[in-house]
Amino acid sequence: MKSSRLVQILLLLQTRGRMTAAQLAEELEVSVRTVYRDVEALSAAGVPLYADAGHSGGYRLLDGYRTRLTGLTTDETEALFLAGAPGAAAQLGLGSVLAAAQLKVRAALPPGLRPHADRISSRFHLDAPGWYADADETPYLPAVADAVWNRRAVNILYRRWREPTDVERRLEPYGLVLKAGRWYVVAGPGPRTYRVDQILRLDATGEEFSPPGDFDLAVHWAAYQRDFHHRLRAARAVVRLAPGVPLPGPARTDAVVEEDGWTRVTVAIESADRAHSDFLRLGSGIEVLEPAELRERIARTAAELVERYGNPQTS
């Protein structure tokens, strides 16, 4: 709608400063001719819009002019307050800042929209971590966030899964990501991804850095997730399942029911360690055929269990 687009033009110029008609048209997904008409409509309505000529010209608002958020719709108001993540803000040390910002936005809303903001706050609450996982201890999260914000390198002692487990790293933190209740920092060189809760020590260096000019945190994270899921199930195992036993993971080939009623199937696995644990949960309802090292490892575990439980203790 035109009225909504006019408000968008005002807010874009208010937040970004000078913008050309072409930039506004690209942002709003309209033609440059439409932008010209909208600017004329705003000027006719008394909005102090100025056009600067020349190569670096564009439209800008009179210095000091601010518009109130009277263009927000009911749906936009509800979405704005639903997007608030008080838990994450508190972890970053910004809990009071978020509360103050929401208070200011609520005060700027037209009276008719304030009840909708209050309704969202009272009916929806974001709690990201899962039920069966304790909240991660992230004592260095505020320091990492400060390094991200101020573009300062840090030295850390980091605990990883493989040997040697504790390693020292110099990081240039590009951005923070909250995924399923867990904080990750994307940092150069690389960039690479680190779990913030696995940082054992952090020392600020005071050294400034500049991330690559084409780095986009959201784009990088989406690519990282795709690569992670691709690697997650890169290995395969061939197993036989007893009738009624659920498939342990996504199948890679069509399952074949054999003469004894068992099903032979190839499944994708994350690793031999994870498959060892997952397959043992199925007890005698599964037989691992390949890879040989996984079959042998499960056989050793089964033998240990027989030895441990085969001779009942006598009182």
C-alpha cells in the first residue's frame, strides 16, 4: 500500500541518511518513477525532504527531523515485541537495555496499538534451550560480545573434542549466533566457528581488526549449517533389523526384507562413536554387518556385558 511505503521511505531516510532514488527503489522493490511520486507526496504533506544534485546526491531529511512510529500496523507491532529475546539479551549483559528500548517503543506507539504489544508480552515467552539439557555456562560471553562489537581480537584457551583437547587460539570475532540455546562465535582467521561455553580463558589484546568486506554473518551461518548437516551423516553402516525395530537413522538405500523376516538396510551415521551408542540402544534387535570395525567394537561391548552380568552375584 502507498501509505505503508511512504512510512518506509521516511524510516529509511531517518535511519540511513542520504539515499538515492535508485537505492530507495531497490529497497522497496518498486520503480524509480514510483519513488519520485512518493517523494513528491511526502513533500506536499509537509515532510522536510531535500534532494541533493550531483554524483553523490540523493534524498535526505532536514537535520533533526524525526518521525514517530505511527505507521506501524497491528501485525507489525505484535511481531516487534514477539521478536524480543530477554534471556539472550540478559546473557549478553543487555537485559536492562532491551527493557528500556521496548519501553521507549511502547511509549512511541499510537494508543490503539499499545494493548497489542502488551498482549504479546503477556502471552508469548521465548525459552530456547531444550528440556533435557542444562543451560551452558558462558562466563566469557559478555567479553566475546564486546570484542565482536568493538572489532578487537582476543586470545583464548579453548577446549575441543580431539587431542590435544585444550588449545590456545587468537580470534578475530566477526559475530555471535544463538542456536538452540547455545552461543557460537564466528571468528577469523577462516572464519571458523567456536562454542562460547568451551572457552576456558579469554584475554583481550586491544588489537583492532576488520572482517572481510564481503562477510555476511547470516549467509555464512546458513552455509555452515548446510555443510554441518552434510558431514553429520557422511559415513554409512549396513545393518539387519528384527521385525518391528525402527530404522536407526535415515536410509541410504531401499530396505530389503530377508527370508528370516529381518530387514537389511544401509543407514547414514554421524560417526562410529555415535553409531556405537545408538545401535546398542536397540539391544538384540539389530545386527551390524559393516563397517567391520564398528561390528567388532559392538561385539567387544556385548562380550563385556555378558562377562559382567553373566555370573549373578551371590550374597
